[in-house]
Amino acid sequence: MKKYLFVAMFVTAFATQAQDNAEFQNETIEFIKLTGAGAAFENAIAQIGTMVSAENKEAYTKEASGTLEGLYTKMAELYMAEFTRDEVKKLIAFYNTDLGKKLAEKQLGLTQKAMAYGQTWGMEVQGIAQKYN
């Protein structure tokens, strides 16, 4: 009898943890979408889709959009390894503020410009290194 009770408790604990993990994953995916990543992915699908013929556009869009769930799941795993559930909830709260929405809207453009600055800087430093070669 004790053995059955122990197994039942273990199964219940495991199921509860799995449910908590699924909720944490869903919250993390919500956070990722709030950051503007969702819009960026949808824009990428649309941009890549310009190569698709008009008669195949709908099928392409449906299939390409279907890949997003797997991408979000993988990205959620990355964030879940770095942030606690409480931290993700706080990030969601922030991204639902006016300032958070503004950051999400501007983030992609800022990141692209910053990457360009970084590339220019890297070339400058490479030139400096070549002087001392």
C-alpha cells in the first residue's frame, strides 16, 4: 500500500511540475512576443515570401507561420535558463507599459543600427591592429 501511495504522490508531483513548466514556457513565449520578436518574425516571413508566386503565397504563409511555434519553444528554453518565472512575469509587466511598448517598437531598429556601428568600429580596430603587425 505504501508503495502505491508513494507512486501516486510521485506521479502527482511530476504532473504538477510539468504543468508549472508549461505555464512558465507559455509566459516566456508571451514575453518574447511582447519584445517585438513576433512582429519581426512575421515581417521576415512576409519579406522572404516576396519570392513566392501569388498562387502559392497563402500555402507558403501558412506553412512558414507554422514553424514559429517551434522557434518560440526553443527561444523560450533559452530565456527560461536565464530568467526565473517571477522575473519573466516582471518583464511581461514592463513590456505592457507605455515605455515597454516603445522599447519593443524601437528595439529592432536600434539593434540593427548598433550592429552597423559595431561593424564599423571592428574594422577601425582591425586597421589599428594592422598598424602594429
